[in-house]
Amino acid sequence: MRESLILNSECEFLQSNVACGGNVRYTEEAGKNSQSVVLCDASGEYAGAVSSCRLYVDEDFNIRLLIDECIVITMEPLPKALYLLFLRHPEGIVLKKISEYREELEYIYRKVSSRKNPTVIRRLMNEIPDPLNNSVHKNLSTIRMAFLEKLPSDVAELFIPTRNHGRKKYVSLPVSCIKLPENLH
């Protein structure tokens, strides 16, 4: 395992009181997508209360990163619904089998979106699993760009659905660092 200390001066996104005056300990085990970030106080002690919930989705489905209270990730409803689907499935989703999650994605989309027209919603939900349409990849790209606009790429990778060796895409941020609203459980 590799371990290094990243100072606030090196990572602008940590310049807040949330980081307890301090540092971030970054650990990476051998293997893809096995990284984790642990917030520490100035003495290097683990700040458990801070890291217990680092990605917060509020009741209005705003995505907030508690690394820095100013970081709000904005997305259109469809990529946001897809992202929330990935957050609900920490075990990962095989993109070729995304059609198995169609009803769940539609449920999330209806909550996130102001669209009420069932024909439009049905069309959008049918585009996601369609391999000829490429909609799922376009939306994953939109998700990726939303995080990269606000975070350094090495940190953004924790929040972006990425592929592991089992060909599933998943968000590598530990489940204990994610808080979803009650109406998404």
C-alpha cells in the first residue's frame, strides 16, 4: 500500500474548515479503483465525523461534496438520474445489462426531473439501454465532466462511475461516505 500526505496548499478543494485545518491521507492499494481518501486533522488523526458522509444528496437531489461546502455538482436530470442509479448500486452495473435497471432508472428520473409526459420519459428510458443509440455513454461522459469541472482528476475519479476488472461500472467512493435521501432508498 502506498501512502502520502497531501497538504491543503496542494489541493485547493480542501481549503475549508471541513478539513479540520489539515491534511488528507491518500492511500492506494495495488489494483485498479481501490483508492480511498481519509480526512485527517492537523495532527494527522482520523477525523471520522468528517469522512462519515462526503457525498451528500439532499431531498431536492442536489449533489453536494462535503470536502468543501462550496462544491455542488450540477447535471441535467437524465445524467443525474443515471448517477444516482450507480450510487444505489455500489456493487456496480454491467452496462450491457443496464436494461435490467430501466424501471429503477425511470423511478429516479421521475423524482429528479420536472418532466411529467410519460411518452417523453418512456422514450428517454428506452434510449439508455439501446446499444445503437450510445445514450448511456454520452450520459456517463456528462457525469465525468461535471466532476472534473469542480475537482482535480485524481480526486474526481473517486466519484465517477468507472470500470473494474469484472466489467462493472461503479462509484469507488466507499458506501459509508455516501448519503442518499430517504426517498431514494
